[in-house]
Amino acid sequence: MGYKEVKKERKTWDERALTIEDEAKVRGCKDIYFLKKNIVKVHKFLDKRAIKGLMLDVGCGNAQFTVNMADLFNFVVGIDISKEMIKRQKLKLSNVSFVLGSATDLPFKNMVFDSIISFSTLQFIRPITNLKKTLLEISRCSRRRSFIFLNYPSNSLTSVIKQILSVEGYKLRQSLISRLRLKRFIKIWGIRNFSYGHELFDEICELIDSIQYTFTVL
């Protein structure tokens, strides 16, 4: 992003942080229950992988996910374009630090992080050129065999993201779509061997609240 773009985007999110009181809605979630449920789900998922090391949360916003993942890693860094968003997080942890900056120009060295997560951020990054910059920056800052967790509320970005990351040596490994609801749809529709690329994949995803994909370095 150029200086004017960053300034405009920062103003938008600063205003949002100052005017929306609800901690869930300020980051695009429908309610606090839904937000907490997702935090627990992601925490369990990451805990099973025992990654440890250094984690980065891109577009951390009010850092609800950032601080709740802190016990799983040696150190956690949250970066967001909005200072007012970051200031909303009152919990202070010794192994958590925040950086003010743009996802399109991450201020970190190459191959630093063992895991990078991003929740409900990618869909706000426009145009596609900036989305590509963000994904390339995430790739640049990731160590080999690092774990990348991306969340966005629409399946429309998947083909773009997959195409960009495949060039960078990433492979789409698993869909973390709300598993119980997904299994329910699959059972009702009588689908077998359902996976990414299935002819009904997009249609089913449209019926589910949030689509979460994981990527790992090959």
C-alpha cells in the first residue's frame, strides 16, 4: 500500500474502533458467542499441532485471537493498521507484543515466524494487487514448514488465494469449515468423499458462516 492508501485505511479502522463498542462486531463477527466459539475452536486446533516458537497475527484488530493463542507459543506478535484497534486490547501478557503496520509491507525479516494466522482480514484488502502483496509478505516471513492459518467469510477469495500461494510453494491442506455443520450438510445431501474441489464444495460453503483454510510450506 502507498502512503495515501495506508492513511485512508487507518482512518477507516480507527473510526470503527472508536464508534463500535461490541468487541465481536468491531471485527466483523455477528456476536460475542460466535467469536468465543471460534477462538476455542482455533485454540484446540493449534494446540494439537504443538507448533510453539514465534507466531504472527496479521490484521489482529482488537487482538481477541492474538492474546488467546499466547499460551500456545513462546512469543506472539500482533500487527494491525489501526492503533485504536490495538488499544482496545487491555490484557497485557509478557509474551505478546503489538506492531502498528500494514499487512502489505510487514516490518519483519525473512523466514522469522513458525506460524502466521489471519482472521477476517483478507476480504477487506483491496484491490487484488494488495491482497497478493499481503500473501507474498506472509510467505516471506514464514519459516520452512511453518503453519499458515487464514480465515475469511467468503469462498469467493479461495481461488485467488490458492493460485497466489501455490506459486509460493504452499499447498491447500485442509478446510476447517465448522465441522459439525459441514458433516450435517454432507449427511443430508448423501455426499461421499467430500473434499476441496468437490462439485458441491462452493454451494455447501455458501451455507456456512465462516470458511477457514490452512496452508503449510511444502
